[in-house]
Amino acid sequence: MAARAAGLLDSPALPQRVALNAPYPNPFNAGTVLVVELPGSYRAELTVYNLLGQRVRQLLSGPLAAGAHAVAW
């Protein structure tokens, strides 16, 4: 039983809610990474818009499994 409990502690926990984390290293660098966290499987779409509401780029569209997903831009 102890080995089974230790395995559960070692595995990363699933997020409790949908979250879009702050970009890193910095949104003003030549490239940045966005991390999306999902508590379950979802059809996800991540699109970047400018201040005028115009679509700049669609970064992802489709089904994603539960967990954290990094998207480079």
C-alpha cells in the first residue's frame, strides 16, 4: 500500500480549473510560451487578437487531454 501511495504523490496533479497562465519568458521577446491547464479533455481553441480585435494568429484548435499544454509563439 505504501508504494501505491508514493506513486500517487509522485504523479503531477490535474488542474482543478481551466487556466491560461501568463506568457513566459516575456510577451515582448521574439518568442513566448503560453501554458494552458485543463482539468479534463476539452476541444480547445487559442487565438491571439490585436487591440483592434483583429485575429493575428490561431495557435491551436482541436481536442486536448487533461493536464498542462505549452504552446510556443
